[in-house]
Amino acid sequence: HNEYPYFYYRAKGTTDWNWIGQATKQPDASWTMAWDTKAVINGDYEIKAYAQYLDLNNSWRYEDGLAIGYAVDNGITISNLSDAPDAFSPNGNNQYDTATINYLLTKDGAVTIKLYDSADTLVRTLKDNVNEIKGTRTAVWDGKNDSGNILADGVYTYKIDAASSGNNAAQQQGTITIDNNFLRITEPAAGTSLSGNVTFKAIPSSYIHN
């Protein structure tokens, strides 16, 4: 009577185990767990199952199963995209002036990262056919276009391509926002002469969660 099995993985030769998820019991009493191997780089891995179960003495036991070796090979793929902060404000005040794009490259390859505005016009090339080693990689954007000018507030799309030995990874993309007016003072109007008690009014940007 097995209960609560979990699956873990680790790269061969390393010590730390990484959680994959909790298994699902099947009608034949087996347990299954799906793992998206594109979330890791190509290489050799070990998989183990951990379970809490009742033994023949009807006592609960907590035990690791034997580790099994596997080789992961998805060719070259791009995964695990993220970006932060989002939105960011490249206004030169040294607070959230840049944003970092993170991604996982499963195999060594040439990477291209380009940014487009809402009209799908290319505004900035962050990487152009740059050779990179497999693993987690980053690209930093300062909010400027290819001419070095700060772009207008708005949502921009980054597109990542990678190629290795003639094979192209499926393009991955995400969005990132420039917002230099996250909280804009609207009253009193700029330049107004103030005296006595004054009430100010500020309107939050549409790009933040209110």
C-alpha cells in the first residue's frame, strides 16, 4: 500500500536533488510522473523516487528508491524564460533602470535576442548570433534603442533564437514593459505657485497592479 510518492532528479556527479513533482496513481497500481526534460540542459541525469508507505508490519516508512541513470538530449532548445523587473524605469535615477532577461539554453549555440515595439518594429538587438555555452543565460536591457535613445513607455516583445550545427531552436518570446511614470502627480499642475495646506493627487500607471 504505497502513498505519497515523489520524483526527484539531479545531474550526474552532483549531490543536490531537485523536485520534479508528486506522482499520480494509475489503475494498475503503478505511479507515474511527467517531467519536461527541456527545462534542463542536455546531459546525464539520475532520477529517484521517494515515498511514504505502509510496510508489512503496517508501519509507516519514509524511503528513497534507487537512483536510475538517464541521458537527456533535446538538441538545442530555449526554455525557462523570465524577466525582471517588469515594469522597469530607465530614467537614470539608479532605481530599476535596467531589466534582465533570463533563459535556459540546452546546448551550446549561437543566440540572437531582438526587441520589438507594439507595431512589431525592431527597436533593439541585444545579442546577434553570439556563441553561448549551454545553461542559464541572461541579457540586460537598458531601455534604449539601437541609437542609444530611451524608448517610450509601453510594452515591448523580446524574441530569442538559437542555432547549433545547423539546427534551429523554436523561437521563444516574452514581453517586458517600460514605465517611467508608475505614479504620476497630476494635481496641482506643474509650475503652480503653492501656499498654505496643499492636497496632492497622484495617478498610478496602467502598467502596475493597483
